[in-house]
Amino acid sequence: MPHDYIVLTPGPASGRRAVQRSFPLPRAAGRVPKGEKDDRGEADNGAERQAGRLDAGDGAVATTLVAGVEIMKKGLAEPVGSLSQMGTIRLGKRTEDRVPHIKDFVPLSPMDGLVFGGWDAFPDDAYDAAAHAGVLEKEHLNAVHDELRAVKPFPAVFDPAYVARLNATHKKEYGSLREAAEQVREDIRSFKSQHGLERAVMVNCASTEAYAQPQKAHFDLDEFEKALDRSDASISPAMVYAYAALKEGVPYANGAPSLAADIPALVDLADDAGVPVAGKDFKTGQTLMKTMVAPGLKARMLGMAGWYSTNILGNRDGEVLDDAQSLKSKEVSKLSVLEAILDPEKNPELYGDISHVVKINYYPPRGDAKEGWDNIDIFGWLNYPMQIKINFLARDSILAAPIVLDLALFMDLAQRAGQGGIQEWLSFFFKSPMTLPELYPEHDLFVQQMKLKNTLRAFMGEDLITHLGLDYYE
């Protein structure tokens, strides 16, 4: 049941809609400007300090990330797929030609300073777990053999009612869910102490839990904590991890479609504690394609009669999704994207009667190399029909690993910038972005990218980019 963690200091307390913000950040790239020093005579905006990363679950995504980062620390590969490491950001006018890499513009923690740990429902260290997952070739695993062997998971908080297809052999013993949360909090503290760490972020890479709607215990923090005490069945392991992270001042990002930090009780906790939260459900394969293609069709005002999607995958995620309730959690997440992008209420002639079908099938021979087929029935001038077909032969964990890295680094940055509560600017990475209840989520990938980069510009005191451009022609 993988989760992901990285260790950071807690941010300032703040209330909803009145979150304390301390930007622009004073220094970019973790370096003090020439001639400036802090009271120790050193650059210190927090970025250069060693940060730890905990994966609640050493599954395919988590171990692919850990192995990849350790390989990159040795200079044996580039961080392909990582916006934080490979992406650039335009500053000022086009005529100024200021386009630094994001990692050189904002004070992100360097990859060399990341330390890994976490939880899993199986006792394998990261090397054995990665070998079992079968994502990476032995030559890659052996290049970081010692580093992966050193990553041994804590026992997991596990409830078979939420993940029916896994037979956990490495799980915590506790008398109540409150005790389980306290054990996770102690794990965080001991991991930080063991490695001399100051900061952490939790990124949930766990298997999809059974579908759930918010219950009475989820709407109020006092009721939630009482539910922990009585081990209420409506409290899932994902919620226990999220609660523990927030109580420890650790930013939490939910990479699964499971109900977790998005329940009102935990959103309020994040707001009150000034701790960033984001989610949910990593946007990697078929949904990534939808958030690229659908905005283009809408921009050209091309109509749509239907979009049929089917997937096959054979990794542990696929095995878990073979359970009907876990599958429903994923389907609800995947189905939400098209309607939000196309807005059929405002465009009924074009999108008012779409047949949107999503199928996911567990097929063990495929392993982590999932495959998605999409058939899109569209129509144009005079309603003449056309079709688009997409066959995406993807690698699930290869696509997800850089997302986890980016989320960890950006959530760390958000906390050091004084931002607490929902981080909507990170919607770029998720199928079901968290927002305030009164706001609809933005699913258009390119709008999400603009929101993310403008937030980074705001952090650093740079002008926002609107792409208006009229001043060039005055």
C-alpha cells in the first residue's frame, strides 16, 4: 500500500481564506545573492537543508522514484518527465529572453538532499520491492543496489475492507485508529531524527481504496478524532496517514483517488495548521491524453458524440482495481474530466449528449506496461462525423515517478512560502484536483500549467504572464 513522504518543517498557522503568505521568496535556487549572508554567514532559505522522503508503501511507483533519484544523484540519467527539474519558465517580456530552468528560478530542495523511507504492507526493502514490481531493468537496480537495500519500510496501517485484493503481511498492531495514527506520527519523528532531517512531505502512492462518500465523521475535526478513538469503519487508512502527516506539520499530496485529505475535517486541519494539501489521483496515462486533446477540440469548437476509453494493466494497481469498489473510486475520478473541460451546459449543441465510457481491466501479462485505447467520435461543419483513435502504450510507474518528485519539491516550496491548505496551483498533476467547495476544478492541462507557473512567478515577485501581448504593438 504505497504512500510517499518527504520531511519538512511546519509552516505558520493560518485560517481558511486568510492564509498567511510570505512571498516573494527571498532567494532563488537556494542561494543567497552575492554579498548577502544570513546570521550564520551562510545562505539559508531552507532549500539546501537535507530533506527526507517517506513512501507509505514500497510499491512500483515509490521504488521507481527512489531508484531513479538515486541513479540521477550518481549522474547516470537525466530526470526526464520532471517539470521541476527539466522545465523552464519565461520571465518578463518575450523580448527580454529570460527563460531559466524552474529549478534555477525557485528555491527547490536539491535532489541530492533527499532521503527516502516509508511504509508498506509487505516487508521487502526497496531493492526487492522494485525487483518484484518489474518496472526497472536489473542494470538500473544494481547501479543503486546499496541505496535501495537501505530503504526498509515501516509496517503499514492496513484494513482489508478498503483494499480487498491484497494479503498484507507487514502491518501495524493497534487497539484503535487513534493509536494507529500515533504510531505513524512516531514513525515520522523517528525517521527525521535518525537521518537528521528538518522537513518532510507525504505523497500518497498507495493502492486505490474502496469507493467512499463523506460520512458524518468526516465533516468536523472533533467528530473525526472521536471516530479515530472508536475505530469508526468510515475512517480509512488513507485518512489515518493524512491526519498523521498534518498533525506533524507535514504537507500531504494524495496521488490515489481514495478519499483522504479532501474530507472537510482534514481540509480544516490543514488550514488551521498552515500545512499544504493537494490531490488527488496522479494524472499519468489516459486521463493525461484527455486533458491534452479535449481542450484542443473545444478550442476549435468541434462537437463530440462520444469518447470510449478502455485500459489494461497488470501491476498491483491493476490487481487492486479488479475489486469492484476500488474500481469505482478510479472510474469516478477518470469520468470527471471531460465534463469539466467541455462544459456541456454552456455548449449543449456540441457536448450536450456525449457517451463517455471508461473501462479498466486487470491483465497480469502486461505488468506495469499499461495500454489504453481511446475512440473519440467528433463532428464538424454541417455535423459531418469524424473519428480520432489513440493507442497509448504507457509505463505507469515511469509516468508517475517524476510527478511524485515534483509534488514533493513543490509542496516543500509551498510550505516555505507560507502557504497552507489546498494548493490548487498543483492541479496540473491530478485527475481530480482539490478546490474550495464553491469552485469547480480546472482540468485543462494548459490552463493548469499557466496557473502553476504564474504561482511560481508570484512566489518570486515576478510579473504574471497573461499572454495578452498588446503592449508589443503600441
